[in-house]
Amino acid sequence: MRSRFAAFVLDLPDYLRSTWHSSTRPASLSLEGSPAWSSLQILQSSQEGDSGRVHFRAVYRAGSGWGFLEENSDFRKEAGRWYYLQGDTREGRLNPGRNDRCPCGSGKKHKACCL
């Protein structure tokens, strides 16, 4: 999951397609217009045999504010490698308070960083 997030950040659609399970892989993939991703948080993960599930939240810049994509992703392991199958997503807007940690991942308070 983390390597796929890094591929979104680095604009590597070929890597994303190569880690997508052949049964659900799109014929082509463009990341044009993708948001500026800033952080990934794995909320929960589980594995049962060759099936895995990851619940994550990815944060991105949305104009002058912040948004998030939260997904429950299904993965399948084949020949020792994990492949993304599908996911149930929801998106929303983040509204960090002045004294909350900045969503950019700097570790600073929002008021002293990206406010």
C-alpha cells in the first residue's frame, strides 16, 4: 500500500498498473489532474491467507485547504507479490484547527506551518 501511495505522489502510473491485479487492472491509467498528496495513514490492515485488506487515509492539498481520501482496499497475493484488487472510497475536506498538527506532515502546529 505504501509503495502505491508513493507511486501516486511521484506520478508513476506504470508502477500502479503493474501492482494492480490483472482481473481489475485498467487498460490505461493517467494521473493527470491528481491532487498534491501529502501523507498516508494506515488505519487498519488484515490478512487471511492470500487475501488482504487495508484501511487507509491519504491527505492532499485542495486549493488553499486540505482534503482526504479514505479507502478500504482489497489485495490478493500471487507468486509472493501483493496486487491491488479494488477499494471502497470516500472523500472529504479536512479542517485542522490552529493548534492541530499540520496535515502536510511537518510535525509543526498548523498555525505555524501551512495556515
